[in-house]
Amino acid sequence: MTLKVEDIMNPNIETIMQDASVFEAMQRIVEKRIRSLLVLPKDENDLYGVLTIRDVVYNVLGKNLDPHKTKVGDIATKRVVCISKDADIQDFIKLMERFNIGRVFVNEGKNIIGVASLFDAVKFALKGQQK
């Protein structure tokens, strides 16, 4: 049996509006103990981008910007890398290497249904070895 991305993904996706403050976004990231948020545009009908902890460190803290005044949409990564839930783990790892990222969003057709990270793959592998 080939391991699929769907087997390791986390179906819980957190979102934030592009006009929210970075401070508000970081509060949610800390509260939910996550590493990224999908960023929605004002009309909520499309995807704007993704906000990661790395975006905040480099684009707000590193530039001495005020997180209360800086908007999520001003620093979010506009490219959202996705992979099919049916893709195998080797393709998942190659995709992350290609884009030098630690997580990808998982899609089923046009819908994003989860997020998968290197950490999720390691957790899954360790769980399998404990049996």
C-alpha cells in the first residue's frame, strides 16, 4: 500500500482575512498552536495567500514594523502551494524541496481540504514504528 498525502494531512485549516492585523494573526497562530494561516480576500470567495511564522519574522519583526498596524495581506506569501490528497508521499516531499517550504495545502478538486507538513510526515512515521 502506497502512503498518500491524505494519510498524513491535518484537516483543520485556519483562515484569516487579508485586512486583519498581523498581531491578530499571530494571536490566532499562538492560540491554535499552528504555523500558518490561509489568507482570504475581502470577498471571501477566493484564496489570497498564506501567512507563515516566517513571513512575520522576516517581514514584520525583521523590518521593525508595527504588527498592530501591518495588515496580513501586506506580508502574506501570495503563492499557495497545493498537492492532491491522492498524491504519494514521494511527490509531496519533492514538491516541498522544489519550493523550499515546510508545508503544502491539500486539495480535492478546487477545494482545500487540509494541510500537510514535514512534521506531519515524521509524526506519522514515528507512530508506525511504535506499533
